[in-house]
Amino acid sequence: MTRMLQFNSPLLLGFDELERLLDRAAKASDSYPPYNVEQVPVERGDALRITLAVAGFSRDELSVTVEDNQLVIRGRQEEDGARNYLHRGIAARQFQRAFVLAEGMEVRHARLENGLLMIDLLKPEPEHKVRRIEISEAASRPEQKPAPKRVEHDAV
């Protein structure tokens, strides 16, 4: 079931970027390589682990980068011209998989083990902020900065 969120509500202010992120995530439909996302117990905050099945890739053929607010995993295998295949069921194919990260999400480390690339992420606990806004009288206006003084120079 696909559910479209409506961001044009007058109660949702400033969520334009979130709507673009959701559109971009919905368009990423490639299913290779398969992956899991799991919650991992930690002392403080939330931790996640993304595990990608990258059988046949070496550490040198994989890259993990953070670009703006996206975690991008790329894999590129070189063709081995010395081999003569009678049947080729395991393709040497390249891939790119991107995950949009929430603000404050931190990539802790990545490791390759038994054909699985595991990337650990940490999201620290958010600080709960409360700020009181003073309400002014109707006759008063917000403070304005004084206009900068204009300096005139004499012509030489």
C-alpha cells in the first residue's frame, strides 16, 4: 500500500525539503544489492545497522561515503578477461545504493565480513528545547536595528 503524505497543510510549515527527500527515496526502486536495516541496542541514543549482501566484492571494490545528508554505498567490480566462462550466473555488476540520513545521524564505521557489508549508524538523543516567546502589547513594535551611519568623503 502506497500512502501519499500531504505537505500542503497550513499546519506543516517549512517541510518542503522533507517532501523532496521522500520523493527521491520513493524513486530509488533498484533492489540490488539486497539489504537489511536493524535496530542495535546501545547505551545512549538510537543505533542502526545497515547490512548489504555484497558477495564477490572485495573491500577495494566498495566505497561508503556521506554526501550532504545521504549515505551512499557504491560497488564496482572489474571484468576478469583471463577467465573463460561456460556459464556466467554471477554477474560482475556495479551498484549504487543511497540512504537519506536524518539530521544528526552519524556513520560510526563499516566492515566487510563473509560477503556482508555492515554499516553502523548512531543517532544521538535529541535535546528537548523549550523557549518561551514573550507577547508584546498591540501598540508596541518589534525592535529595529538603527540604520548604519552614512560616511561622506570630501573629493580630493
